[in-house]
Amino acid sequence: MTPEASPAVQPAAAAPVFRRVYVWELPVRIYHWLNALCVLVLTVTGILIAHPPAFASVTEASFSYWFGINRFIHFATAYVFFFNFAFRIYWGFVGNQFSDWRNFLPLRSAQFRQAGAVLRVDVLQATNRPIDAVGHNSLAYFTYFLMFLVFLFQVISGFAMYASMSKSWFPQLFVWAVPLFGGDFALRQWHYMAMWFFIVFTIVHVYLVFYHDYVEGHGVMSSMVGGWKFVRPDMLKGNGRSWFPLSPRSPRSEQKSAPRRPS
Ligand code: HEM
């Protein structure tokens, strides 16, 4: 088959017209990649803390401080993770309509309907009708909300355990969590289980963003790098724009969404 005859090469008249929309602002992208890096470092150093390799006990003592360095990296990264997370919450109040905190809470029936539609496409594979969402889809927003709750738990439980080893005032803010979760040992188990939640989340998350990129063709993957997605103009109307399209912050992102002519 010649390239002209291939169904993948559409004649210009039939080609859908896409609009370039600035969805993820730079602070959201920096937050995302810094968060992913922190999760990676915290997971690797955390697993080493939970399961110290046996060679630690056979090394000459003067060379075996690596475990202390490993713990230091874990604790220092926890501070970066916490302040980055706190920044994203702040950005939910000042950023554009796609990063608005209200999107993350399923408060409207339309959000539940879209979540059901996403499940039919992603999990049940009962239909291949693409989901029309410019920001995250409704199910993704809700999943990220649940993950933010686990982030919060991880911060509280981590700093609560750290409080007994630190004189700094910040970890002391969380000491109340130790008796609440039944002591240091039980809290450590919860902290460890939450780490596995992040590992499973990351595997499913990376698969889904690639899958949606392929099925929908809106540039989901590159949007977390450059900020832009490519959507049909009708997706910018109504709920496709965001779950709260009448947000007073809408015009700011709209300014940046003007289509550019290819040079
Ligand atoms: C190589 C690994 C990763 C890739 C390729 C990736 C890719 C992406 C992409 C493309 C989006 C935007 C999806 C959309 O527009 O609907 C996104 C959003 C998100 N990702 Fe990841 N991700 C990765 C790792 C992680 C990790 C490790 C975490 C945390 C455990 C994470 C948490 C999130 C969150 C919370 C959002 C929503 C961002 C927001 O609205 O603030 N990602 N990711």
C-alpha cells in the first residue's frame, strides 16, 4: 500500500482541527518531576532502611557509615517532598483552572459519569470511545486526590518516627501520630505499606498516561514536559474545559491557548 492510500494518512480536508492549549503551568510541571524524583529516592533509600543488605555487617566499621548517609538522604528528601507537596496545594488555589483544587474532589454527578466512562475504556475495555478531558480526566483527578491523602499520611508518619531522633521543632509537630497508630512499630508498618502503594501507583500511572496518549492523541505525555495539549475546539466548551468552567481564573489560561500557526 502506498503512503497516500494508507488510512493513517488522512487527506487535509478530513484532518481534525486541533487547538493548542496551555494546560500544565511550569510550577505544576516542576512539582510533578520533583515529586517523582523524591518518590524514587525515598523508595530506594526506604527499602534499604527496611531491609539493610547483609554486607553491612561484614564491612570494616570505618567504611560502614553508608547506612547513616542513606538515612540522611531519606530524611533530607522527605523535607523536599513535603515542601514540594505543600507548594502544589498552594498552587491549587492560585494556578489555572486545570490545577484548581476543586477538580480533585468528585462533587458533581458529571464527574462520576466521566469516571465511569474512563473505567469502561481503561479497565473493562468495553468501548474504545476516547475520553474528552482537557485537564486530567475525572477518575485521574480523584485518584490523585487519594494519592495526596497517602502523601499526607506518609509525611505525618515519617516525621513522627523521625521526631524521636531529631531535636528540630518541625518533626516534633507530628509526635502525636505515634500513640494514635499504636506505637513506633505499628506506625513503621503503615509507613512501609504506604511505600508499596506508591510503587503500585507509579507502575499503573505510567502505563495509563502512555495508554491515554496513544488512545486519545492529545499529547498527554508531552504535556507534563512542555505544558501543552492538543484538543478539538468542542472539547473546550462546558465540562471538557475543566470541572469548574466558570472559575474566575479561566481567562489567564485562555490567553495562552491561542492557536499558533506553524512557521
Ligand atoms: C516516569 C514516571 C512518570 C511519568 C512518565 C509520568 C507522567 C505523567 C503525566 C503525563 C501526567 C499528566 C497526565 C494528564 O495530563 O492527565 C502526570 C500527572 C501526575 N503524576 Fe505522573 N508520571 C510519572 C511518575 C509519577 C510519580 C512517581 C508520581 C507519584 C508517586 C506521579 C504523580 C502524578 C500526579 C500527582 C499527577 C497530577 C499532577 C497534578 O495535577 O498536580 N507521577 N504524570
